[in-house]
Amino acid sequence: MGKRFWTPREVATLLGVHRRTVHRWIHKGELRAYRFGRQFKIPDLEVARLVSNANITKKDRTPLFDVTLANDLV
């Protein structure tokens, strides 16, 4: 992987989920992270474990944009 630590935003981008979903995983204990001041940092090996397990369910995916609302605007 090349990095030692990832931010929740970077992990969210990598997995295609919302940043809040990553924070929820951290608070539920499903994703190990370290707190540096006010920021969470996720170890490289933990990101690799999460990617290899791929236990991301549809419920965990928070849509970034609601398509039904967008159609109403047109």
C-alpha cells in the first residue's frame, strides 16, 4: 500500500463510501484507528484488511447524492 496511515476521507474515497460511514465503523470498533489530536488515522494494514474482507454491504454505503431528488429538479 505504500502509506503508513490513511485519513477517514482517503479510506472513504478508496472504498466508495461516505466519510461518515468510515467514522461510524471506527466508533463501532469495526475499523481500528488511532486518534492524533482531533484527527483519526487508520493504519495501512487495517485498510488492507478492510479491502480484502470487502464486508461493505449496501446498507453501509451512504449515497453522496440522491438521484430521485435530482430528477425532481429537472
